[in-house]
Amino acid sequence: MKKSQLAKRLAKQSGVSNAEAADRLDRVVNQIISNLRKGQSAPLPGLGHFTPGRKWDFRFEPKTKGSTETDNE
């Protein structure tokens, strides 16, 4: 999924403009990168977390009982 597609979906689900959604997405990505550059992990609640190292890594959180995966596209 491209950034513009993700921003459009975020805008639709949160009731904000596409520009505001793109700005929010940029802030999240910049915070993740900033944390990784400092050697800190960067969590994405409900999804997992990025971990620092020579090569940045993303680990998904284990599924909890009763959770389901859905794609609302």
C-alpha cells in the first residue's frame, strides 16, 4: 500500500481531510525513524514494534484470543 492510499484510508476512517491524514502519517513515521536512530524501539500499539539494530526490524504482536483479522478495503 502506498502512503497516499494509507493517508486516504486514515482520512476516511477518522473524518479528517486527506492533507491532515497525510500530516499525521508523516509525524508517526518520523517518530518511528527518530526512535530507531536513537537506538530505541518504536511501538505501533495493536500491531507490533520496530526494533533498532544494524537492520531495523518489525515484530508483530502475538494474536490475542478472540482477535480477528479483517480488511475493510
